[in-house]
Amino acid sequence: MESGPAIFAGVVFALFGAGLLAWTGTRLRRREPVALGVSRVASAACASAAGTVALALGVYCLTRL
């Protein structure tokens, strides 16, 4: 019964984390700002950290089934 929500949460976290990392990488490759009005290094670091944490949470949820 509890595995359904864990699978859903894991997939959502993993998709969000992977999408955020892919989007950040694409923005950096094109030399476009990741966030407007913020240092490019700081915004890339924050976005990469958030994507990595979300991806790790997704993997954690999926391995705890």
C-alpha cells in the first residue's frame, strides 16, 4: 500500500532533478544566463545543487521500496 506513493514521489523527484540538470547544462552550453539578475556562477551552482539533491531524493525514494 505504501509503495505506490513512494514510487510516485521517486519518479517525480527524479524527473524534476534530471530536467533541471539538463536545462542548466543547456543554458550554460549556450552561454545564456541561468537566472536573470544573478551571477552566472552562483545561479548555475544553485541550480546544479538543487537538481542533484532532487535526483538523489528520487533515487532514495525508489530504493526504499
